[in-house]
Amino acid sequence: MTHKETVKKTARPGSTPGHRSSKAATRTASAGKDRVSDPSAKAVPSRRKTQSVRMKRMRRKKIRNTVLLLLLLVVLCGAGGFGVYMFKGGNFSTPVNSFNAFSEFDNTLVSKEEQRAEGFAQNLCVVTKDVPLDSVSLDDNQSGVLLNLSDKKVLYAKGAYNKVYPASITKIMTAMLALKYGNMDDTVTISQENVTLESGSQVAGFMEGDQVTMDQLLHCLLVYSANDAASAIAEHVGGSTDKFVEMMNSFAAELGCTGTHFTNPHGLQDENHYTTPYDIYLMLKEALNYPEFTDITQMSSYTVTYKHSDGSDASTTLTATDHYLTGEATTPKDVTILGGKTGTTDKAGNCLALLSQNAYGKPFISIVMGASSKDVLYQEMTSLLQNIN
């Protein structure tokens, strides 16, 4: 027993290290096997990878959708702009409002300066060529226009830019400067120069030393076309006749009267004293800004009362030179004369520039230059006025 127990005890120590080593190896292998085969450890990186792929796909999808949306907006804006362009009569065959130093109009070249004048002409009737009317027939050496001021339309035009002698139509400019720069209450002393005029000249009959107000002189100027009144106004307003004539030419240029040159304030014949029918329109249109002008030019007569140099009173009644106002000529039905100016010299012929209105209150300017007689003048003017209603 004792020997057996000794054998057993001897055998157990020899086998213990191997047995323990085997168990440790078994536990180590088991632990390693457990770590490799753990599902939760393998799932975490897999989910992260899947989420990363999904987010990249979503970002790409958003970018693609944004690009498509922008392209759609560009297409829609382009289509809208094209639609508006075509609706307004667009044409792709030529550039719209393209800048060019010169442009062609009626086979003539228009300069830059004329292009810049477009804004100036927006409120004007612009005559580019002769415009006929069946009912109107002026002689070959005559010229005239009929213009609708409210619609800016040219109803008739013949030689609108022809050089003509204005005769007493000059006094439209003289009257405007008197109203613009003069004081109607001023008393003017008539000088010898004012009454020294060519023989047969239309005058109110003033004498040197007479005392007349500016208002009275203006009435004599426009109602009776008195040349002595024109001379007195020029000397008083301008300081001298020459200075006043400079004022006349300066104001004409300001109004755009490119075919006008004045040498005197009354219109007595001078080769260098000229204008055009269109320039007369510009002057008469400007004169309408002065209510006194139309008030006076509608009068059929005027009585001027003044003093001679010795203090005695003098009075003269003057009859209007416009035959429509005096009843010597009859206007067409529903035509009202609002003002204007006559003019007559041997070289200028018989001339008349009128402002009138039709039955609907629309204003018109009509001008006839160079008629052979007063009868012919009013016949031709009436033929023009028949076209405003």
C-alpha cells in the first residue's frame, strides 16, 4: 500500500506540467477562436462602410438634382425672354438699337449730331419729305405746312426747308423777345431812327418824341404789323437795333431754327434776312408759351392812346392785318383761329402763319408762303384748314 501510494505520488508530479500546459493551450485557442468569430466585432465596420457609401450616393444625387434645377431655370428664363422679345416684334435678322455713327434715312446719311437731336425732336412735328393733300395746291414757287400739334403729325408739307423771306412774320420773334425781356409797363420814347423807314412801310404813325408804353407797342406790332413799333421795341429791349438783332438770331438758334438769319426786327426786305416754313413753325410754337401773344393776335382791331412830345394826347385805331379776324375771309366750319401773323413784301409775296383749333379742341399750325395775292393766300390757307376736322 505504502509502495503503491509512493508510485502514485511519483507519477502525478511528472504528469502535472503537461496537463496544465495543455489546458492553457486549450484556453488560449478557445479565446482566440472566440475573438475571431465574435459577430458584433465584425458588424460595426461593415455598418460604417455601408453608411459612408449611402451618404456619398445621397450627396451625388443632391448635386445632380441641383444642376438639373439650374439648367431648367436657365431654359425657362431664356424661353421667357425670347417670348417677350418676339411679342414686342423682335427680329433676329438685324441687331436691335445697334450703335452706328451714321444711319441711313431716306437715302441720306444722318450725322451723330442729328442723332443726338432725336430727344429734342420728341415734342415736335418732324417733316422729312413733302406730304401732299388732294385739296391743296400751292404754286411751284410756294411753300407751306399743316401740322397737328397734339398728335405730332405732318398733314401737309411742301418745301418745308426752302429758304423764304419772312416779311412781317419776323415780328413773331420780335414779340417773343419783348415778352421775354421787356417790361410791358415801361414808357418808350420814339426816336428818329424808329420812324425812319423805307417808303410805303406799314407804320402806326408815331413821331419822334412820342411817349408809348411797351404794351401798346406790342399791340401795334402784332395787330397792325407796325414797323415803327418793331423798331422802337428793338431799341428799347436790346439797347440798339443791332444788339436786338443779335438776340433774335441767338434765340432762333436756341429754338433749333437752322435755316434762319435775321438782319432787322420788322422783316423789311434784305437778302440776308430769311427763314424756312419749318423754322416759322418752331417760332410760332414757342410763341404759344406766352398767353399775351395769342390774346393780342386774336384781336380784330386795337386803339392806341399815347402822348406827343408836347404832352398832347393822340389816339389811333388800327385794324388787324389778318383777314380771318376782320371778316374779309371766312374760316372753314368748326375752325377757330387762335393767333398768328401775316407778312407781305414784294419779294416775299403774301404770307400767313396761323395757330388754329378744330371742333375737338386739337391745335394745328398752318403756314403758307409766297402767295401771289391776298385773295390767293386766303384761298390756299382755307384749303389747308379744311383738313383739320
